[in-house]
Amino acid sequence: MRTQPRTIAALDVPTAVVEQQLAADVLRRARAATHSPSDALAYSLDLYLVTHPDAPVSTDADYPGWTAGGTR
């Protein structure tokens, strides 16, 4: 069975995919370069959210009546 040769169109990638890959690469490099455990954790969590765009995250609707800093 002979397959058709691939054309340059086969290499086209949607811009959103390239942006996601670039963001993930930046976060991996930042995580590898940091000396702060808390920064490394933050980069890891950001990396998870970038690579899992459908991950559930909380919104203001999840915490009705909550105010930043509490009530005074």
C-alpha cells in the first residue's frame, strides 16, 4: 500500500496550540530555574492549568457572600 506524500499543510498547527505549548515551556523553564520551593509549586500548578484547560477551578459563585480579607 502506497501512502500519499505529506505536504507542508500537515505541519500546520492552530495558533492556540502553539501558544499553549509556548506557555507550558516557559513555565517548565521557570520551575527548573527557581530556588524557591513555593515558586516551584506555583509554577507546577500553573503548568497543570495551562496543560489542562478544562480542569475545574473555583469561581466567585462557589463562595457566595465571601469578601476578600473578611468582614471588618
